Amino acid sequence: MCFRDYSTVQIVQHCLQQGKEGEYWDFKQEWHKRIQDLLKDIICFANTVHDKKCYIIFGIADNLKIVGMTEPRKKQADIIDALSNLHFAGDVSPKISVETVMISGVELDVLIIDNVERTPVYLNRDYGNMKRGCIYARVQDRNTSNNGNADMEIIENLWRKRMGLIKPPYEYIIDRLKIEKSGRTMMVISTMFISQNIESTVTKMMNKILWLRNFMHILKLTRAYPTLALI
């Protein structure tokens, strides 16, 4: 389901209607007591193969009842500051925001983790229970354990996501033909461009995809993903 045109309230309501936690959302009654645990959850949600934003919804009991929060809540600025103090490999760090919504007369906090294209996100220095070089990910409704590492298949798919190999070739090409200008995404495609340049452009893109697929095959053979820093 695409949430692009949905409000945060509608997204929360949709997640509650599922009757369980999922790959891109989680329910908690209170904010994490330890900032280390919160940051680990954020990193896990950043390391997902899909291209959706992820949500941690606070104020929901284990039985999925809307109960609100009674303990101290985290501020967006404090979370961003804590993330900035971590040492991420390749300087690729999650981007987050916090919104407060009202549902059934109860305030809920929603921590939004933006989709990360340059996965996997991992640390090059130990922090809390997280070890440098280890990749923590979100699979279905579970996070990688503190003492573990994501499965090799998950790690491989996270690298494939970074290289644009998760999406079909056509979507990959279209994404690469986009530019950011004046805060809006504008497609660099016109009738003239298509008629004169699309064949050579597609050829170049397909050659790049083929090269990346071969490169991924080499990485799979060497099983060097956790320590490889691809810029």
C-alpha cells in the first residue's frame, strides 16, 4: 500500500487495522528508556529492502488498544542530535521526524523513518550493544538481535537496493532520469529527448545494470558485505 497521499493519522489507523506489527511499522506504549535502544530500532527500520517510510507509533498497548503515554517523551531534535553523534559507515545515516497525532481523543507520537536508498546502514564504531560492521535489519515484524547480524540474503538484498537492482530495470532508469530542482522532482523527459536520446540512454543504463549484477555476484562469492564500504 502506498501512503504518499495519506495523512499520518490515516497511516496510523491503517496500521492499527492490520491487528499486528509489520515490516514498516511498530507499536510501543512508551518511548524507549534508553536512547541506545531507540537508535538501534531506527537503524533496523532504515535497513529494509522495500522503499517505504517506516513508523514507530507510541501510545499503543500490547493488545493494540490506544492508551497514550504517561512517561517522558522524546523530542525530534534530541533524536537527530543522538544520530549525528554516531559514526556511520560512508556517512549514510537515517533521516527521521516526529509527529504527534490525536486519535480517539488520545495523543500518540509517531516516529517516521525515511526510506534509505543507500543501504545497508551500519556503524564503523561500537555503540551500546551495536557492533561496528554488523548490519541490523527489519524483517517482517522482527529486528536483528543485539548480538547478531542480519542473514546473508538480507544483507545481499540491501546492497542490491543501494545499487538499484531491487526495482525493475525500467523503474531504475526512470529514477536515474529525475533531478531535484527548486524542492520539486522534475522529470528530464520530453518528446525531443525521447526521440533523439532514449536509445543510447537506455543502452548505457542497461550496461550499468549488467555490470552491477556481475559485481554483486563477486560480492556474494567473497561474502564481504559487512565490512565493505561502498561509496
